[in-house]
Amino acid sequence: MKILTINCGSSSIKYQLFDMADESVLAKGLLERLGTEQVSLCHQAKGAVVQPSCSAEDHRDGLGLILASLVHRDYGVIERIEQIKAVGHRVVHGGEEFSGAVRIDPKVIRAIENCAQLAPLHNRPNLAGITAAQMALGSAVQVAVFDTAFHSTLKKVAFIYALPYEWYEQYGIRRYGFHGTSHQYVAASAAEMLGRPLNELNLITAHLGNGCSITAIRRGKSVDHSMGLTPAEGLVMGTRGGDMDPAIVFHLAANSDMSLEQINEALQHRSGLLGISGLSNDMRDIVQAGEDGQERARLALEIFVHRLKKYIGAYMALLGEVDGLVFTGGIGENSAVVRSKAVANLERFGLRLDGKANEAVAQGQAKEISAADSEVKILVIPTNEELLIARQTLALVGS
Ligand code: AMP
């Protein structure tokens, strides 16, 4: 069974083609800058990387280019596109409608459209990808996998904001949570690594990438999470600042020459690591610049870790007992500095790092980095959202 996973951004399409017989990746790639003169496709297959010259106006053209690459005489991996039996689409916002993956039908499309009000930048491109795939791969089963679904187990005590309750009823203002596929994937992997059933484990999973979020998981279910109505809340991120006093927005609107739109742009794209350091949104640059003596880069790292640690402590208090803390995402998987700072001086709370193991994590490696006597296991687990999307798609194809 060949399954294609698709993750559409406003001007990009990320894809992977799986052979589900052994869950191997036959091909994967990224199409970027759709609708511009500089459209680029980076296609990896058969151990080689090709960058064919191309042009594409929209997601439909883009998917056409991807499918042409998959069946290409030289670097293709299948003979006919009909061999793709199902397509798994990443959809960011499923609102309160979806608690798991679903086969796409007109009703599901309408529900995704309704959720687009809550995440227009994400759901609209996701819908464009679905439409393009339905047209190009008419015989394949189309499945939607939602970032929010894993957090559908949050109780009101965790998802209702302390705001006028009618805002929840009238406008859907609540915590939804994101990165669910990643948190769910690493939680399941952690259970495998620890050799215990997931439904017996309490875990804290920290997804630290361009976007950063953290989840408290009780017996396999998400019970609290740092992102909220949108992916702007919670931890410090590359260009988003996470938690802040809402009064800041109104203070700036009244006292600066910025419009609300400009303030929002700064909150989304010029805050976080980039905003504090003035240098970069990339943790590698921040760590390097800090070591080179740049004070604001050092401050950005300290603020990033300070916030992360606060959430780890809060979720330990919420869960009561914690079996494992998992680091994932580009920063979580690769930055020994961030991991060691995040758990420094938490021995009295049951977290004891094995410094050498932490330094020795190889790229792409899943590894336990806690000391043998650490009550809470500390794990690094590379995330694989695409694989979970493919697995959930496969599970629905038969039904
Ligand atoms: P992701 O969104 O999960 O792909 O993560 C991307 C982020 O991971 C980049 O912006 C970097 O900040 C971070 N990253 C990748 N490699 C490293 C590394 N070796 N050390 C620190 N951060 C890294």
C-alpha cells in the first residue's frame, strides 16, 4: 500500500510517499515559493536529491509537479499515480469537530472551512491541497489528520480561558492546542522505549522547533498544553514570544504609531528568539552568538529556557507523578545546551540528567539521557509527524 502525505503551507507543499508494507519512505520533498518566479522543488528519492526546474501558480500546479516527479523515468519511484491508494493531509485546525483522523467527504470539507476562521493562514492552504489531491488522485482515499485532535481530550478546566464565558459559546474562544501529531507520536515512542503501556504513563512532551509547545499527558491523554486559540501562546519560539500580558497590545495601540495589524505582524514574525536577540530566529545562531559574547543572544537563550522550565514545573505539579520528559523538534532533538539548561537543578523533583549521554545524542537518534537513578526518565525522540499521518491514513483506508 503506497500512501502519500501532504502538508500544505500558503506557498509550499511538503510531501512523503510511504510504502506501508515496511513504513519505508520511497520519496520525499519540498516545493516552495508557489506562485512566484522562484518556485523550487527539492525531491529526494533513491538516495539522490534532484531539483528540477519548474513553475507553478498554485497548489494544484504544485501537486502536479510532485506527482510528475514521483512517476519520473529517472528519479520516480512508482510507475503510475494510481498506485497511490490514499493521501493523508495534515490539517492544522480541527476546532471542536474532530477528535481523530477522518476520511474526507463534503461534510468534512465544510467543517474544515468553518475552522478556517480560527486559523486562516493554515486551514485555507490545507483545503487547497485537499482540492488539488481530489482532482489529481480521484481514485485515492483522502484522509484529514488534525494538529488539534490529540488535544481534544483537554477538559474545560484546561481549555476555558478566564474570560466572559459567552466568548467561548459565541466565538469559540478556547484553548485548542497544536502540534498534536508530534506530541502523540513521541508519546507512543516513549512508551515503546520505556517498555510500558502508554495508558499507564504520565509524560511531559516538549516539541521545540520553529514553533514550540509542551503537553502534559496523563495515561496517554493530553490534559494540558501550552498553545491556545492559535499557535501564538506558551513557550518562546523562533519569531513568536508566547505568553504575554494582553494589555501590551492595547498599550502599544494607544501609545505607538503602529496599527493593530502591524503589532500583530511583530508578535507573529519579529518576536521570540529573533525579537530578543535582534539577530536570528535559529537556535544554532543564538547559541553561537551567545558563546561569541553577544549579550542579547545570551539573554534570548536564557529567556527561552526560563519559560520552558516554568512549564515543566507547572506540568509536574499538574500531573503529580511524571514517568518521562521527552524532548523533540529541531531544537529539542539537537540542542544539548537547551536540554541541559531546561532540567538543571531539578534533581529534587526527580530529574537527573546524564551529562555525557546528553552530549552524545546523534542526529536522528532516539536516546535516554537521564542518569540511571533519575526517577523521571529524560528522553530525546525525533518526531515523525508524516509517519503518524500515514499510519492514521492506513488505519482509515480499510474502514
Ligand atoms: P523544526 O521546526 O522542528 O524543523 O526545527 C527548526 C529549528 O531547529 C531551527 O530553527 C533551529 O533553531 C533548530 N535547530 C536545528 N538544529 C539545531 C542544532 N544543532 N542546535 C540547535 N538548534 C537547532
